[in-house]
Amino acid sequence: MPTASPSGEVPARSKRADALRNRQTLLDAAAAVFVTSGVDAPIREIAARAGVGMGTIYRHFPTRADLVVAVYRHQVEACAEAGPSLLAAADSPFAALRQWVDLFVDFLVTKHGLANALQSDSSGFEALHTYFLDRLVPVCADLLDAAVDAGAIRPGTRADELMRGIGNLCIGRDSDPRYDPRRLVELLLRGLRLPPSP
């Protein structure tokens, strides 16, 4: 708990830390709601999940587009940072790749509403797409290289190809809520695997 000054005020650094934590909580809640309900989900649903009032969300994110873009960037960073952590902690490089792909699928499900949320700002969308590629393609490449080096998957698959393939498999969810892209993504990953050595 922050220590108040003799005047009773909380130091600015503690206020900033609290504001950052609140923002992270809101972004996590919004990402979870977007995955299940899409980017058009009611703001009150996000507020309820985050345990805050709607005014708090609007104070951080004045428009829905602001919130969607912030969630997009937040998830890109989470995916980027997860790659090395998963490689260090998973039982194998292939297990790390599979876990990372799960995070990537969650991200892609959210991303599909991004273009609609940004309707009139195509340049903003392009900038975000470039940011996405710059941050995530190298992470995916490292995971693929580690799995190849471990003899778990066939060499020759490029990170951008795998990511595009996964992205294409995720598109069907937009028009059919019963469609589960994870089943097909799992088949795609199985297709990369090398048979175990005799």
C-alpha cells in the first residue's frame, strides 16, 4: 500500500503504478471478452469482467477504436514476450511452439474485428500490421528454429508462412461461432512433426 505524505497525498509514482495496473487489468479483461464476444461486445461486459465502472474504461479509452487498438498492441506484446519464456520453461521446443500458437490463435480471434473498429483509419491499420509483423515473425522463427534443431519438426517452414496459415484457419470463426479453429491448427502443427526415431 502506498505511503501517504504528511499532507495525506499519495506519491505520484504510486499513482502512476496504480494507473498502469488498472490499464493492464482493463486490457486483459477486454482481450478475454473480445475472444468470446467479439470487438463489438458491450463495454459494460468488459467493465464487469475487470471489476470497474464504465467511466473508468472511458477515462482510459475514450472510443471503442482506442480500446481495440490498445488490446491489439497489448496482445502483440504478450505474444512477443511469451516466446522466449515458453522456450525456457516448456518440456520441449515443440511444446513451446504449440503453447505459443495457442496464444497466437487467441490474438487472431480478437484481431479479426480490428479493421471494422478502425473503419476510416486505413493508415492506422497498416501501421499496426507492420508492428505486428516486426514483433511476432522473429519470435515465431526462433520457436520454429528451436523445434527444428531438436529434431521435432521438418525444416523449411518459414515463420510468416506458418503465421499466415494459422491466420487463414482462424477466419472461419467470424461467420460460424461453432467453428473451432484450434482443431485445424492442431492438424497443421501435427503435419510439421517428424516421426519419432526408431
